[in-house]
Amino acid sequence: MMTDPVADMLTRIRNANLALHERVAMPASQFKEEIAKILAAEGYIEGYEVRASGVHKTLDIKLRYTSDRARVIEGLRRISTPGRRIYAGADTLPRVNGGLGVAVVSTSQGLLPDREARRRRLGGEIVCEVW
């Protein structure tokens, strides 16, 4: 039984990125799809798709690299865990690497990047940071 599926997702992306794989697959969920949507919108991944194979769905993420095969994702870190939830108000949301990275925030209006949450004046649970 997996206790933290988001940490598993981030670890799979981190490992595939370090091994310079083109794609990484994992069990899908609505929450993971929203994280993948933010990563794609922010330019950290090429894209993603959800495949249904019988009862289970699989989230397939296409990783992004520069033209000389340098990694676009330099780091991923889970912030709020099931055993230690981390919340922040709109005015205290962290700036990842001085604004060069993105923090994924779970707000009352869904998952948002930190810039969008700040713009909408929403706080929430800080799910992860990507830079």
C-alpha cells in the first residue's frame, strides 16, 4: 500500500529525469493529472496523457530536455507530506529559487502555481516545488 502517491510521482519523474528517459509512466489520479497539467503549463514537461488499461488508468509523462540534452527539471521536492502538512497564506507563499521555480499550491479553487495563487490572493497547502 502506497501512503504518499504524490511523493511516488515526484520520485519517478526525478529518477527518469536523471536517467535521461523520454517518458515515465505511473498510476493515474485526478490530483496527479492536475500536477502534470501545471508542470506542462510552466514548461517543465513536454506533455502528458492518461491511458486506460482495463480498470486502471496510467499517467504517461513526456519529459522535456534542451536541444543539447540538458535537463529542464533541475530539482523536485515534496513539501507537504501526509505526516506533516505545510500551509501558507497568499502573502507568505514561497518563491522557489527567487521566482525561477514554481511551487504547486492546493487552494480552495484547485491546484495552482504559486504565481497564480498569489495573483488571486489565495493561500493553501504547498504540495511541491519544482525548479
